[in-house]
Amino acid sequence: MNNKEKLRKAGLRPTKQRMIIADILLDGIDRHFTAENLQNEINSSGNSMSIATIYNCLKKFRNCGLIKQVESSKDTAIFDTNINQHHHFLDEETGELIDIENDEVNLRKLPKIPQGYLNNGVEVLIKIKKQI
Amino acid sequence: MNNKEKLRKAGLRPTKQRMIIADILLDGIDRHFTAENLQNEINSSGNSMSIATIYNCLKKFRNCGLIKQVESSKDTAIFDTNINQHHHFLDEETGELIDIENDEVNLRKLPKIPQGYLNNGVEVLIKIKKQI
DNA sequence: AAGTAGTTTAGAACGATTTTAAAGTAAAAA
DNA sequence: TTTTTACTTTAAAATCGTTCTAAACTACTT
Ligand SMILES: [Mn+2]
Ligand SMILES: [Mn+2]
Ligand SMILES: [Zn+2]
Ligand SMILES: [Zn+2]
């Protein structure tokens, strides 16, 4: 399925800007990035785009499930092209994230979901720090 | 140990402002809160404090291990008075966090920590959503 | 008591993100 | 195809959480 079809299937109009972003993000390579990182990639590809459009598109892509947003206490939003359920190592010093595939983690025991709620995904974060 | 002693032991001068905050936060009750939440509590207690001081104190308290900061993709920092290793339920709609005590979770399998790094804590986040 | 290092503060500044509103574009209707 | 409609992009302004600045203040040391 090409990117135009992916956008259509997600319910998004394949505009010029969304296609530029899809060409960068939906190439099957897993990556973590910020809005600014993406703008730099757009610029490097010989294109340009308003930062407002980049935020608009990232929000649409995320809400459609084409990308994810990582839970992180950094002040800048971090997005993730790996949309499979998976986990992360986090170096709190640098903010660097490393993927952990889902089958690398196995939970023996999980707490009871609160009354009236449904489980909507489990994420394991392993904080790491450089050895001294 | 009283709050003045707790601050001293943490290497912090027990100033009037830090004592006001310690009286609110270090009462043994686990809670999740923002800087603004705390300012409201300070105001309700008949005191007042500059928002800069509140941020200064929260950062000091966190760096001394008197409180924690939660990993969250919300745009406002969320702090936690539960400093034991523990986990959370997160309602992504509302941002509400609910503690999961450490013994409620059991990991059968953990990935190998990357070369040159040390494990610095494991956090499990269970995203939940309201049943419809 | 005097010195000094650390702390508080109001307000300015900052940086990430969102809003505004006008111009442009894609899809639908005619 | 033309027209209409809803959606999208944009630069610039606004917003909002947080940090910085620098002057006044306070806790601790000598
Ligand atoms: Mn965040
Ligand atoms: Mn911010
Ligand atoms: Zn990832
Ligand atoms: Zn907690």
C-alpha cells in the first residue's frame, strides 16, 4: 500500500504536505522524533513547511494511529513511528529512547483494572543510566 | 522525624516557604499534583508564594528524592509524593493517575540492559479508558 | 554582630504549542 | 467542467508552562 492509500485509509486527505511527511515517516523504519526534528528532515529533503502545519499533521497522524506519542516528562513532545505495542529504555540524562520489542517483556502478574475501566495498553519503561 | 529534620537531612535549608510546602506534601498521603495545584493548596492554607519559588522548591525536593516527577506526555509537569518504586494506571482522556503498588506487578522476563548502561528503575504504565 | 552563601520574588523572557483568520486546495455536487 | 463546499495551510500573534534576572531578604557561619 502506498502512502496516498495509507492516508486515504486513515481518513485523511492526501495533501502535498501530508504526503511529504508520510514519505519521511512511513518508510517502515522505527524512529523517535520531535516536531523540530521532523521540520529539519523536511528541510533537508528540499521541501519546507510551516511549523503549525507540522503540528497539525502530527496530531492528525497520531489520532489516526499512523504514529504514536511517547509518554515522557521532557518538555518537548516525542513521537514514535513504531506503532506496535512495545516498550522503551530511557536514558534520563540525555532523553534518548531505545525500543524494546513486546516479546522481550513478560508480565507474570498485573493488577486488577479499576471498576468501570478497560485496559487500553501496557507500557514498560526501563530507566537506564550510563555506567561510570 | 519532623519536616524540619527531613529538610535538613535532605541537605535543604528549612526556609519558611519550604516548610509550608513540606507541611502540605510530606504528610504521608500519596498524591499526584502540578505546580498550580500546589499553589492553590498553599493559598487555601492561608499562605501565598511566588510561582517561581514553587518551581524552585519542587525541583529541589525532586532532586533530593523527597518527591518524584511522573513520566507523562501532558504539557504540565506532574509530581508524586509516593517515592516508593511503584506503577500507574493512566486515564488518557482525563490525565488521571492511579497508583499501582510495586507488589501488584511481577515481571517474568526483562530485556538485557544495553551495553554500558545500568538499570535505574522499571515503571509500568497501564493505560485505561472508561467503559462505554 | 558581621559576613557570606543561599533563597525568595515580581516581572521579564523563553520555548513549545495552539490559535487566528485569510488564502489555498481537494473533494463533492451540479 | 464548473461551481460549491468543506477542509487545509500559513505567517503571525497568542497562550501557557516554566525558567531567568537581579534586587531584596534570610539562614547559617565566623
Ligand atoms: Mn511531557
Ligand atoms: Mn512548555
Ligand atoms: Zn518506540
Ligand atoms: Zn504515583
